[in-house]
Amino acid sequence: MAGRTITRMDLCEAVYQQVGLSRIESARFVEIVLKEIADCLARGETVKLSSFGSFVVREKGQRIGRNPKTGQEVPIEPRRVMVFKPSSILKHRINGTPSDEAADED
């Protein structure tokens, strides 16, 4: 079920085609949006895009892992991870099922 990978340039082209900005302005627009999302996530903020989903930064504590080759226990340092939680509207769209637009979004 491998599909095509959408790149920044594909997003820029879509903005160019649908919004009517120049290609350079479209590229700048896409870069500004992506930079703002990345900056918010780096600060630990949640980014919620209505009808799409939420990007959430979570703290993971230190834990003990295991080297699969040797079986040796290795400490895994605490870190922050990003998780994407799709909205119910996006889930329905992906699965091709009708969604209730008035339903509470995730």
C-alpha cells in the first residue's frame, strides 16, 4: 500500500496552483508555515490543526533498554518525542467512511 511521498516542493506547487501566488511566494509561504510549526514543537507546545490533527510533544523518562545483539542492558536517556494524533475527520477520510462534520474534533 506504499503511495507516493509528498515533498515540500509538492506542497509549494499545490499552493502555487490553488492559491495563485508565484512559485517563489508559494515556497516562502510553505516554509514559513513549516518553520512556525517546528518552532512551536521545539518549545514543547501542542500544534492543533482543525480537521487534520494535533502534533504533541511528550517527555519520555529514562529507562533501561537492551541491545538486541548482545542482550546487554543499556540506559536510554530521557528525551522528548513528537506524536501525531489525527482528528476523527482525517481518520474517516483516510478510511473512506462518512464523517459527521459537526462531531467534536480530536
